[in-house]
Amino acid sequence: MTKKRYGVEHARRNIKKLTSQPTRIDEDSIRSVARYFVANAHNSLACMGMCILLSGRSLQLLLSDTVHLRLDPTGNGLLGSTWLFQSTVVPLGWRDSFHHSSKNAFIIIPAPFARQLEEIRDSRPAFAEIEKGLKQLLSELSPPHEKITLRRLENVIRFEGKRFDLNSFEMDFIQSTDKDVHMQHYYVNFQTKSIREKHAKYVAWICQTPEKVGLLEVSGRFGSKWALNAKGVKKAFSFITEQLEDSIEFNRPQALFTWYSAYILQLLQLLTLHRPCESPFKKLDRFTDDYEYLQITDKGPSSTRIIPLGKLGKTVVSEYVQFLTLLASKIALRSPEIAEGIQAILRSKKPLFHSWRGKDFSPVTESYLKNLFRDDLPLPLNWHRHTLATELVNRGVCRHKIAAYMGHHRPLEHSFSRFSCASFEWLYEVRDEIEMVVHEFSVPLIRVNQVFQ
């Protein structure tokens, strides 16, 4: 009886639920709807429908004042993005060390729809009214076998964009997906020209035109302003190695400890994408005995993750342990308190990275690192994450794998959760790619025998 009583209601709910899902619209339906939109470009509802289809953006976002729209000399529309990045002042001597970033970026909307969209936005229509009208239009255009909704229209680019090699990150930019949805969006600096070229092919396919939409000859980058290029990474490590060489030459144990520790810390952060925090990397026992794995907790308990170290990473940790062991024996008579502190580090009784200033031997803090580098390295403490996230995304590494490595996955999405589809193999892939990048950046590997000659 219960089944009969509620059967019709359940069926009605299921139909409603299915039509709200990001289900793929078949190609014939896309072409049929697109043909109608093209033939009726002067109609405001058809124009809005086509703009949603071309950009994947919601109706509300297309009408929002937060998204800039202007027409280029050819009449095409340059539709801006909601992605904003913090303004920075880069010292003159470092300007060629960062990936440049333009103030804004845009996607192109074809001329007839762009002009109509501009008029619609200027008229400031009632959102509820235009939404209701567009829903009604889509209902009328829907074929018998499926219902076309606003949500499904937005998601066409998610399915069909792959035909034109648009990856998830690029589609997020085109759709102006909120950056908070995927935290990597805050870190990445990317080429805009290649995205516009791919998007233009998608637009031509939707509009069923043989030629791509005319593109402005603009090449540039957009995104994070703190991503270093290869030259910048070399410059950062060159400064540290110069300080280290001076310490070796003049046989100054305190300076030697300071700069070799700084070198190891910067290199490990580059390899593991560890966030800047108090007592980075915690204690030595966070590494397995063979230094093959590392447990990171750099932003509260929810950030805890296990990272596999590659050949370079294991070598770096091993060299630092040897350095601490040798240094403790060399300064045992002159500075017994410091030597005892180093021994405590090796026994995992104290944090791995310390500052040594006179008789003070205390764990490394963020303020200490800022003071250590001061004007010589005018970089944010998390430049490693900006730089490597940029490199990984631009090399086509899956953003979900990057998220797992950077500690952006929520606990239930992590590789060791039984509720997650993530694989620990993802981390190996990201690790190997990072070590390849570090090698290509020509970051030097300074061994203990070079320090204690």
C-alpha cells in the first residue's frame, strides 16, 4: 500500500532530481538549441541562452556587475573573470624573476551575442523575470527524450570542452568558477592565449561556423603574482648558497648552521609543498627511518597528510641529518649547550629546524625566516607553493592530484580514507613531476662533504 501511495510522488521527485543534475545533453540537442539561438540572436532570451552555452556561466553571473564586459574593435565581447589576485609590489631587481600577471583576463563572446548582452546588462532586467522566461524557452526547445535546463546548459562546456583539449582548470577559468572551490586557483599563474584559442574552437563548434571567432593578438599570463620562473628560483637559491659559501670560507659554525638549515628548509618546502608555519616539518620522527615518507601537519589536524619522498627528497633529509651529526661533534667543546640541542633534534626531542643566535637555540618561526631573508629575498614564505602549483598545472597534472599533495583535500577525500576514490599513486606522480621540475630549475644539491671540507 505504501509503495502504491507514494509511487507517483517518488517518480515525480526523481524526474525533478534528474533534470537538475549535470547530465550531458546529446549532440543533436545541442546543435538544435544552438541553431535556434543563432537564428534569434536579436532576442534577449536566445542571447542569454547562447551566452550560457558558450561560457558555461550562470545567468546570474552573466548579468552581474562584478563581471566586466566590453566590445573590441571587431564587435566581439571581452567577458571578464571574477578571479582576482592580490596586488603586490615587486622590487625592481626581481621583476624578471616572477611570472608576470595582467590585471585582468577575459573570454570572447561572438559579436552578435556580445552586443545584445551589453544592451541587456545596461537595461538591468529583473533577474527573476528573465530566468523564468529562459526556463520556459528551454522547456519548449527540449526534445521529447530529455529536458534541457539552465544547469545542463551550463555544463555543456564541461563535457564538450574536452574535444578541444580544455582541462578542468581551464574550464574553471572560462566558467569563472569560484576560486574557493579548488584552492589551487589561488596559486596558479597561467597563459591566457592558449585558453582563448581552445575556447574559440569550442565557440566555433557550438555556433557551427567553419572559422574560429576572431582573436585579439594578445599573449600574456594571468593568475598568482608570487609564482617564480626558473630564473627566480635560481636567484633565490643562489643567494642562500652565497651566504653558505661565505660561512664555509670563514669557518663560522653559527652562520654555517643558519644557512645550511635555510638551504635544506627551502629545498624541502619546494619538494613537498609544505606550508610556511611555526616549526616547519615538526620533528625528525615525522619522517620514516628510510626517509621515504613524511607526515605533514602544517595547518591544523585537518591538513595532516603523508607525502612520499623521491630520490632527491630522501637525499636532502639524509644529508641534513649527517650535517647535524658532524656539526654537533665539532662544536661540542666550544658550544656544549648548542651541541646538546642538536643531539635533541636528532633524537626527535626537539623540532627539526632551529635558529642559532648567540646562546639562543630555538625552533624556527615564520618571523625568524622573514627577518633572515629581509630585503635580500623579497618573497612570500609560500613562494614554493605558488611556483610549483603553477608548473604542475601548466604541465597538465590533474588538479585533484595536486590538491591531495598540497593538503587541499578534505579528510574524506584523502587517499587514506575508505570513502575516497583518491589513490596514493597520485602522490607518487606529483612527487616525480616536482623532482623533474626542480632538476630543470637547476637547483643545486649541496652535500655534507662540500660543507665540511
